[in-house]
Amino acid sequence: MTPTPVRSRRRKAVFIILAAVLAGIGALLSGYYFTMRPVPLRIAVGPPSSDDVRVVQALAQAFSRDNTGVRLKLVVADGALGSANALATGKADLAVIRGDLQVPKEAQAVAVLRKNVAVLWVPPRAKGDRRKGAKITKIAQIADKRIGIIGRTQANVNLLKVVLQQYGIDASKLDIVQFSTTELADAIKDHKVDVFMAAGPINSKITADAIAESSRGGTPAFLAIDAAEAIAQNHPMYESAEIPAGAFGGSPPRPDEEVKTISFAHHIVARKSLPESTVSSFTKQLFAVRQSLMNDFPLAAKIETPDTDKDAAIPAHPGAAAFVDGEEKTFLDRYSDYIWWSLMAVSALGSVGAWLASYLRKDERNTNSTLRERLLDMIAAARKSDTMDELDALQAEADDILRDTLTCFENGAIEEGTLTAFNIALEQFHNAVADRKALLLTPPFTPVRPQRPQVV
């Protein structure tokens, strides 16, 4: 039995409404997923096996373990310069860079991973050392000397040249050599170096070991950079700093008194294009897990908030600045515009849906109007019917019209007022049928003729 057109239209409307509801639920679930899913960020750091790499690895593990909104994926570079290049070329979203190197234009500061100081010291002269000249006690006395730099990065050579330039010393007249910590012992043994320089955190084990190795049999002399303020004025990436007495251990303590020097920072930077909310979440997570990492990684204690001043050497990312200044946006602040537009879209879809439903019920309304007119015609037909069979056929048709009318009302095709009018017409039809049936069941009337009186 094929469904009637009214039922087919009803099913079609139900399918459309169901599809719209499922589409709305799917859109909400998709929006929730994309809003709440963890954001993966690539962070470039180097060189391999360095303390910076280990700290960032610990951060990545902590982020993953705490099920936070940001995930870190390490991009191991060959050094701070390689990390900066990875950020500049789009291979990384975050990077650990050295503040006194060229900073990519796309970089904005998120945090200070650690601060480093420049340390210059003169090793004590051992027995058999035949080097001539007065003992070096000031930087101005290192002209024409041999300078040994711990580490093979060119950045440390550039740092030394900045210091020498401030003191008017021509770096080209110095013999500058670079060597790793494993080569330090040979340099000391062969008396190849007059002055050593290292750059790193004050509590750097590499610097402390280098000073201890070069100071066997005597006490090193630490050279103060008295022009630190002037260097900081001329080069904003540097700051004036002090090395506390006894910072590098030993007995007697090394140094035996506070030494003035310059410092620079290793920064965690982000690309400008990263969303403010993402960087804000990363910064918040970074400082939340910092405390838990201090026991295993003391360097984590050195993580600091970035400089949010407008004249900072590396401008702070708006997301990091919002966290530092306590102006983080709440969920409603971030997504209020989206929520408002979503509500407007839902309202518009509701209006469109109502119009569509009304359009789909247009045929039902027209059909029902035709059936109502037919019911009114059936009232007149019932009053003229001559047989009971005709009345029964009209009654069956009226039952079908009633069924279709109730279906239209349930589907919302007709309103309650229209249904009331139909009930009045149906009642009139039933009255007409009942009256006609009563009339047909009444026997024909036969007039009684008067009898004539009999004549007796």
C-alpha cells in the first residue's frame, strides 16, 4: 500500500528536521573538539645534549603528563642560532634563542629561560711558566694577549669583541682561541692562554669546572667589566650584572668578592602569528610546572617572565603579556563573538527552518482547505440522499476527511481556529446525516378516508 501524499510530505519534513538537528549537534561537537583539543607546538632548542634541551624535554613531558591544553614537540637544532633560523623559516612555533644574537623579525618574547654572565679570569702562574709581563688585573691590560674562550660558538667571540670595543682594544691584535671543556686541560698545561672567558649561568657547572681546572696550584684573578652600564646603554641586549662572591665555589672562594660584569638572556620566543590565547595558555602552563621541575632540573628555577615594556629589546608576545599583567581573557572573552554569531546563526536557521516547514506544509493546508469545502458540499448531499447506502458512503468519506484533518493539525499545517471551524462543519454534517436517516426510516404516510354511514 503506497503512502498517501500527506504522509509522504510528513516523512520528508521529519527527515529534514532530523537532519538539521544532527547537523547542529555535529557542529556543536566539532566546535567543542576544536576549542578544547590540545594545541601542538614545535619548539626549537639546541645544541643536542645541552641543559637547555633537557629542560625543554622535561617541560614537554610535564605538559603531556598533566593533560594540559598545549603539547610540545622538540625540534633539536645545532645551537641558539639554529633555533632562531628554525623559527624564522617556519619550522618551529617556539624557539630558545640567545638574546645577543640577531633576533628573527617574527619572534616575540614569551619567557626568559635563563640569564647568563660573562666571566673573565686570569689563571695563576704555575711553576715553570716563563711568560713575561706584569700580572693582569684589568681588562685594559689584555691587549696583545692570548684569550681562550670556553665553547666553540661564534656568539661568545662576538661578546668578547663588544667588551673590547668599549675599552678601545683592537680585537684583531689579540690571539683568540676557542676550545671545548675537554681541551681545557691541555691549554692550561701548555700555558697557551693568558686570559679565559666563559659565558653561561652563574651556577653553570661548565664554568665552575673550567675555573677549578685552570686554578690548580693557585688563585685565579677575576677581571671586572667596570664599563658594564655603558655597554648596556650602547647594546640593549646586554645588562649590567654582578657575580656574587663565592659563586664558583672553592677554597678560598671564587671569586673572593663581588665582580661586575654584563649579562644576556636565553629567551623562549614565539612567532607573532601564534594566537594570543595559545601563547597565553603555554605561558601559564610553563610557570605552573616550573616548580615541579626544580628538584630534577635546577635551571628551571631560572625561568622568568618576559619584559613587557614597550621598549624591551625583544617585544613580549601579547599572549605572554596578558598572563604577566593579569589580563588573560576568559572563555567568554575569547569566544563571546563566536557565541553571539552562533546564536544569530541559530536564530536565522530557526527562521529559515520555520519558513521551510511552512512551505512544506503549504500543500497540506491547501488539501485540507479543499477537504473542508468538500465536507460542506457533503452536508447538502446528505440532505438529498435517497438511500442508506449513499449516506454510509458519505459517512465513510467524512471519516477519511477527519483523519487527514487531524494529521494536518498534528503536523502543524493548520491552526486550532481552523480545526474548530472544521469541527463545526463536521457536526453539521453528522446532524444532516442523522436527520436524513431518521426521515428515510419513517414509513410512508397513508391518509385515512372517512367511512360513509350505512343506511338501515
